[in-house]
Amino acid sequence: MAERADFSLDFRGAITSLALLKFSRVFREMKSSQTLEVLGLDVDARNDLFKLMPVAAYELLSVDAGEDSSFRVYIRKS
């Protein structure tokens, strides 16, 4: 992704349940059209991110997966 995200969360090495709570709080406080970058190591955590939000609440800009199960997700709040 060429542009810089308005918010960035790095969950590599974080406890999944605490990371998801932090994600929920940050996403709730974001304004419409702002972007969020999420970095993590656990594929299950990545899937859980999308379970927390209704599909209409965000636009998925990109998902990059690494060879070591790491991921980088960019979303824009609707």
C-alpha cells in the first residue's frame, strides 16, 4: 500500500484477546474514511479481526500474508 495509514497497531507477540480489545477501541474511535494498519503473527487473530466488525463498517484495502504466518491488514472505516 503506497499511502500511510492514519493508525497502526502492531500485535506481533501480543496476547490475542488483549490485542482484539485494543483493535476494537481504536476502530471505534476512528473517524469515517480513516485508515488502520494492523500487523500480526497469528492467522486466527487476523480472522478474528473481521468477526468483530460488521461488513458495512469497513472497506478492506489490502491483506498481505508473510511466509511465517505474519500478516498486514489495511482497512478504511466506512
